[in-house]
Amino acid sequence: MTNKEIREELNEAKKLYKAKKYDEALTIYERHYNESPEALNNWDRIFYSWSLYQLYIKDAYDEDKLYESAELVTELVRQDDLNKRPVCAYTQTVFKVLDQLYAENDYYDLLAWLDKINPELLDQKRFETEDRVYRSKKEKYYDYATKAYFEVEDYEKCIETSKEALESLDVFTNNSDIWYNWRIAKSYRELLDNSEALRYLEEVAKVKKDWFVQKEIAENYYVLGEDEKAQDYICEAVLTNDPLTIKVNLYHLAYKILKEINPELALKHAELFCAIKLENDSKVPDDIEELLIDEETLDKNALESEIRQYWTMYKFKDQELKNGTVTRIFEHGRSGFITSDDDESVYFNVSEYKGDDLKVGDYVSFYTEKSFDKSKNRESTRAVNIRSAL
């Protein structure tokens, strides 16, 4: 074929693509690329890539074809700067592969494909619907990269990439900055730098009060030999309302921390740990086995109740019980304000009320604890352990 004839066919392929006849367009592009790749100009390669994307990548039903086509796209075109262009066949293609590998927990291959992306060329535009906000390409890149580096145990690279994410992202979807700090902390712990791990865990704990965050902080203090501080965080973790089976290893940690400080209390935690393990037909570790706990006498519910009672007293041991009146409950019914007897307005979550049917005007007793108002980026105070005072 003459150069003119080749050009006419390639122009026809472009028209076929625009008419959504992707199969026909692809047939022309494939033939000329295999016979004389130099005949395809930059726009031919772009439309060839989009044809592959529409047929084999966008809705991938054949995984082998997905990877084969994606590899070809990365040969045909380069990554465009999404801060200057609205779409990029290269970027769209690579992220389809990344999504697939992430869903399969294939972290080594995920890292190989992440290497094909330059994060500086990704934009931070987020897609929003009425009920959901979707991450930008740049944020998704860092989410995938930091998770993958942690899972393959490249902790130094996880720390480096997580810090890069915190510095380069302008907005964080669903508090993703918390998870970057979390992975930094976990990585430092794996690298045996517990003090540095604690520094980042403090940032996480300002916003996220989950039991596993408190447990992680307690473990770091335990490793550092600071058992007294570790107790404070064991306390917070125990008093969450999560199922015992999820928190089972927390009670083992509590036993190890308490066995020199309060042997009798430590044994209670060991017994609860053992009861949960036996209920799930799981093996107990050697240090618990050596205690020769009488399995026949274990009462999981009674042990949990006794342990929670102890930690509740521990948590508020240095605080005076306050009284006040519920002066506001928001329309959504999840939170409100209490005005204390000394005329202080204190925020609270309804879930902290130890009773039923809390109403405006109810007279209650409560303690307070430090919280963090993320919207105002400052520490605050909230009422906890709220009970009827009548």
C-alpha cells in the first residue's frame, strides 16, 4: 500500500471510532501497527489506545485480555498531564489495571504497575454525587501505593510515600490523612522505632477513637517499658462497644501489661481472653496455657462486666462526677449539648447515654473527656458515660 492509502485507512479508522464502531477501527489500527508502526502518528496511537480501552479494558471480562491490551496501550502512548488535559488513555488504562490488582490483593504486581504512573501528572479533581465523594486519581494512587508498600513489608518506602501523600494532597477523602499517618506509625513500629510510631499515632488518635488505635498505642508504650501509660490506652480500648471476638487480642495484651502491676486483674483479662478463644475453638498461646486456667468455671459475660467496671472506675478516678440538663438534641438524633450545673455547655453523643429515650430537659450525670473537632482543627471536650441523675 502507498503512504496515501495507509493514511486514508487510518483516517477511516478514526471515523469508525467516533461512530463507536470500535471493533472495525481496532482491526485497521492493529493491521497497520503490526505491518508498519511508523505509519501511525500520535493521534492514530491515541485512537488505537482508546479502541483497546473501549473493547477490552473499560469493562474487562477477560483478565488476560485486559493485561495484554493494557501493556500495549502503555507502549502506544505516554501519560498526559491531567492538570492540563481532561482525559488520558494511558492513565485510564493503568488505573483499571490497578483497580483489578488491588481488589485481588496482588500487591507485588500492583507496585509494578504503580511504577508506570508519575503522580505529579495526576490531578486532584474529585467526582461527587448526591451521596458520595470519589477520590481523585492522585489520592487513589497514594492510597494504593502506601497500602502495597506496607503489605510487601517495604516499610521505609511506605513511610516515604505516606509522607509524600500528606505533603502533596490538598484534600483528603474520608479522612485518608488518618490512614497515611496510621501506615507511617505501623511502619515505624515494624522498624522498631516505637517512639516515632507514637508521634504519628497521636495524630491518628486525635480523630479516630477506635479500639485498635488505642491498642496500637498501648503496645508501643508496652514495648518501651512504659506500662503505666500503656494502661491509659488499654482502658480506652476496653471501654469501646465493639464485639469481644474482634478485641480478643486486646485482653492478651492487657494481661501482659498488668501481670506485674496488678496480678489479680491481669488474670481476669487472661481468663476472658481464654474464654473467647475456647468459644471459637482457637488455640491459646503458651503464656496463657501456663496459667492452667480452669476452663469449666469461665463465665465470659461476668468477666467482661467485671473488667469494664474496673476500667470505668480507672478512667474517671481523677475526675469529679458532673450533673447537668440536656438542653439540645440535634434533628438527626445522634448528638447534642448538656448545660452543666456550673453553666458550661458540653457536646455529647447520644450513644454515650447509659439508658433509653434521652430527651431535652432530662437531668443527667456525666464525666468529660478530651475530643478533637476536625472541622475546626482543634481539641474540644465532650460528655461521656452519661446516666440519668434522677
